Amino acid sequence: MSREAWIVVGVIAGVIALATLYGAIRLARKLFVTKRMLGDLGTGGKVAFWGALVYTILPVDLLPDPIYLDDMGVLTAALLYLTHLLRKRRAAGVPVRLPGARGSGRSSAADAAPRRGRR
């Protein structure tokens, strides 16, 4: 291959690596937000959360590190599991902490309702 062809291949590989890195970072952020909403995760939730983060950070991967597709898959699986736990907890009527909520960590419809009488 010519030198120009190698440059094109390198640029394309760099763009793909940056796109997958961006996707992995977004998934990790969503994972942290979901963990905050759950509060007490239980054993399965803790293993899913910390296992996904350790796998993403450690250099030992199924695919080489410039290709973050396997990391994104692990983060997505953990996010789906934590979302399942969150839905199960909401269905059971257990209060769920909302990100950025102040106070005791409980949330309800009354907390989200606008306050009346004050302008």
C-alpha cells in the first residue's frame, strides 16, 4: 500500500477509536447516574456496577484497547441490569433517589410538585 493509503487507514482507525471511546464514556456516566438512583444496590447490583467499571478500566480485554466495543458491551449489560433493578424497585413502591435531589434522598410526587403560595 502507498503512504497515502496508510494515512487514510490511520485516520479512519483514529476516528473509530474516538467514537467508541466517546460512547464508552457516555455509558459509564449513565451507569453512575443509575447507581445513584438505586442507592442500595444489593449484591447483584454491586457486582454488575463494579465489575463493568473494572473491566472497562483494566487493560486486559477481549479486544485491544483502541477498540472499545467490548467495553461498551459490558457497560451496556450492566446498565440494562441496573435499570431492571430500578424498575423492580419502583414497582415495589420503594422510594428512588433522583440525581440532584436534595434532602433525605427520598423522592415522591409531592417533592416534584411545584410549591404554591410563594411567588
